[in-house]
Amino acid sequence: MPLPRVSPRPPVPARPRYAVVGGTLVVVPSAARADGPAPVEGPAASGGAAPRPAGPYARLFAHPGARGFTLGGLLARLPMGMFTVSAVLMIADAYGSYALAGSVTATGLAATALTGPLVARAVDRHGQSRAALPATLLALLGSLALVVCVHTRAPVWTLFAAYAATATTPNTGGMARARWAHLLRRDPAARHTANSFEQAADELCFMLGPVLAALLCTALFPEAGTLAGCALLLTGTLLFLGRRSTEPPPGEERNRAGSAPLRQPGIPALLLVFAATGAVFGALEVVTLAYADGQGHRTAGGAVLACQAAGSALAGLAFGTLPPARSDRRRLAVCTAAMAALAVLPLLAALTAPLPVVAGALLVAGMATAPTMVTGMAVVQRLTPAGRLNEGMTLAVTALLGGIAAGSAAGGRAAESLGSAGWAYGVPLVAAATAAALATLPAVSARRTRVTAHTGGT
């Protein structure tokens, strides 16, 4: 009996291989294979270990141009922590009045609150390169005019006018976050890491800026801090704007941008959270300096205050390695609650322990501020239309600055009226508790229903 003829088995088509590169799904077709598994290639074939994936920050800076605009952004942001201290020292030395110096810098803060959103709107509409450079040059002219006015002992009103002109300084941190949002629009985890890095960079600049300014103004001459800040701002801005390949297209999604960010559901309530958080920063600064002075360690006040910024920067970098939250609103509520809980530590330390223990308490308390800011900015990016992202983040910074001004005033008044500056640490505690309460408001959880390019979702 003849055996049945057996047809040879057709080759089994191999399954395509998939990979994700820079947020893009890449399909790699494989050759058809015969019966049996495909040969193993690479380190596994020779028994070697597979290469470990790069860390989140290494992957972040693997994008072309990312290192360049990050370096420029750091140089451009460092003067933001220098200009106020430099102006105060310069004006007080020339005119003999800290009250006048405080009034001039407060005027500049108010002008920034009014002008900042307008500059950010121009950046969104015309592009970072076209709008940010003229705004930076105008701000530099204001700073240089202030130096001339102080050096020549010009009338007091000229100081206010010159310093108000510096309000056109663009929000470099916001522009950097907008670039990351554009580059990583399909990679939520990488965007979370980028936002954490930017917050740590902010903390680092505001920690080193005042120290550098005080050193230059006291070791060289009173105007040295402002002049150095101008040089850093111009150099950093040119480096930042020079990386054109990473810049979001001007007017991106402008036809679908929607109404102004302030009219978006959830934004007004979120700005209140930022204002309360800013009050924490402002109160801690004044109260810590007053407490150190009261303990007979006036020169150590800046170093003690830097502990809070150092704790925040370290926590921000660690926070960036965590996966993004399923719900930014819930994470914001948790972060603000942690900020309120840790704000108890400086108060207890100031009432019961010496200054070094207060510095340690500030280091620990600062570890909740960067996660709060990172998560808050993530909510801003989610709620703000893509075509007005710079404007939305600048509104958040404006609210933060307003809170800093209010917290500084409240902290200073408490330090004078309570008799002991230690009790004045209750002011940042109350501000942190207020932020935690505001973060639980239902209005903060409002969601936009339109899909936007910078989030890749709703």
C-alpha cells in the first residue's frame, strides 16, 4: 500500500518585532523562518547579559539639542535669583534705605505679574526665538538703566521706572517645559521626568543665585551682581534660543487653541494652589532670615535657607524617576498634604532646638515642595490648550510670585509682632495647610475634553 504523500510544511512567517524609539512605534519585519524558533542574536546568543536600558535622565538628554537648550536655560535662569538681591544691596548702599530698596523690588514684582502673561502670549503666538529675544533685550536695558541711575544717584522715581522695565524678562523655565512637552508629546513618563528636572533646576538657580549675587556685590562693588546677572541672562538666552530644532512651532494648534488659559475649567482653582504654595516660600525666606538674626547668626541665614532649596532639588530629581501618576489631581492633593505635614518640623525645631537643627528641619521640609510644583505644572499642562502653553505656565508663575509677596509680608509681620521669630514659622505652616485644602477642591479636577498634542490624551 503506497504511503500517503506528505507535503512539506510551508515556512512560518515570523512575527514582526516592535520597538518604541522616541515615543514612535517602529515595526521591524523579520525574515520568514522555517520550522522552529528564530536564531537568537546579540549578547544573549553568546551567553552575555542584555544591555541595561539607560536611566530616565540619560534617555531624556539623548534627544538632539536637549543638552544645548538645557545649558542655556540654566544660565538664563540663574540671574532670576540674583537680580532682586543685587538690586536691594545696590540701592541700600547708594541711598542708605532698605525700605526704598524693598519698594523698588516690590514694584518690579508687580510689573512682572502684569507683564509676564503678555510676554508669554507673544511667545506662543510668534515663537520663542522671535518674541523672547526682544523681550530679553528690553529687560537688560532696564537692568543697565538701574545700574546707571544708582551709580549717578539719580532721582528716586527713576529707580522705579528702570526696575519696572525688567518685567519683560521671559519665563525661561516655562519655555523649557514647553520644549520638553513638544519633544515628548507622545511619552508621558519622559515628560514627567523632564518636568521634575526643570523644577530641580529652578530650585538650584534660586539657591545659588542669591549667594552669588551677595558675594559679587560685597567682594567687588555693589553693581557687580546686576552686571554679572545681565551677562548670564544674555548668554543663556542666546544659547537657549539657538537650539531651533527643539523649539515648538509658533502658533502650533493655534486654530484649536481655545479660549485664554484663565478661562479654562480648573485653572482658576489651580492658581490659588500655586499662590498658597508661593506664600510658603515667601514666608520661609523672611522668617528664616529673621530667626537666624535673632539667634545671633545673621550671616548664616542664607546658608540655613539654602537647606530648604537643597532638599527640594534632591527630591525633585528623585521624583523624576517615578512613573507618572494615573491622576495628577490626586497626586497634587497628596503632595500638598505632605508639604503641610512637613512644615510642622521647622516650627517645632525653632521652638525647641538650636539653629543647626532648624537647618536640618528645613532640608526635610523642602523635600515636599518640588513634587508639589512638578505635579502642579503637570496639571497646568493638562488643562492648558497646546497653543497657549507658555501663557498657562506663566500664569502659574505669576500666581506663585503673588503668593511669595504675600507670604513675605505676613512672615515679616509675624516675626516682629510675635516676639520670637520661632513662632513665625506658623505662617508657612498655615499657608501649606491652605494649599492642601485648596488642592482637594473639585474645581481642580476639571478636565478638558479635547485631545491636545502636548499631552497625547484628554
